[in-house]
Amino acid sequence: MHFHRYEKIWLGFGIFSLVLFLSIVGVSAFGFNHHPTGGLDTIDPEKVEETPPFDQPGVKRLDENTYEVAIIAEAFGYSPNNIEVPVGKEIIFRVTSKDVTHSFSIINTNVNMMVVPGQISEKSYTFKKTGDFLILCNEYCGTGHHYMQAEIKVVE
Ligand code: CUA
């Protein structure tokens, strides 16, 4: 009789493990759908202009050493397309697209992000010297692709 009882317990444990396993897989799959490249926030591409921080695109000071830059990419340009940021401070770029896939690549830096509609691409960068930096789109996005650019002025 004891034997049967243990069997039941083990059977119960087996079912419990299976359910647990399936729910972990389910949750992971769900999470994966929402964060296709890991750690990215999603956004409704139709409502970019109403969704913070893109409702007020541009440079925003978060604290003494940190700035956030929200930029909207769309065929064929960035808004805003001319920004000024301080040298030696952490700049968190948050970029999204309203239409097709673009990129946000700051020449001579390691900032080179794909910008996919429905996602917020994020990259932190600290400029070590002042000067003008060019932002280019490295992802073919249509007839105006080659004209898609913006400028960052890094100042003291
Ligand atoms: Cu946008 Cu190429």
C-alpha cells in the first residue's frame, strides 16, 4: 500500500514538473516575442509621437552625468536631425522607427543600431571629444536612403 502511495506522489510530481516546464517555456516564448533582440522595449509604431520619450524628441537631462536623446527615424530622415550633447557625459540614445527598418549609426563611434518599427533601440555612449558627428542610416530603406542623415554637435 505504501508503494502505491509513493507511486502516486511521484506521478503527481511528474505532472507538476511537466506543467512547470511547459509554463516556463510558455513564459519564455511570450517574453521572447516581446523582446526579439533582448532587453528592447516595444512601441506602437502608429503612436510614436504620443509615446514617451518620443512625444518630446530631442535631448533631455536625466541627472548631472546622464542625458537621454530620443530620436524618431522615418523615411528619409531623423527628428530632430540636429542635436547638441555635452562631452564626457553618458548619453542614452533611444531611437524608434515610424515606418520601415532603418539604422542609427554614429560615424567614428560604436553606436550602430538597427531601428525596427515597433521597437525602441537603445544604446549608451559617452563622447570623449568635442566636435561634429554624423549620423547615417546603414540599412537600405528606399529611394531616399542615401540622404538619410543627421548631425550631433558635441560641446563642452
Ligand atoms: Cu533609413 Cu536607410
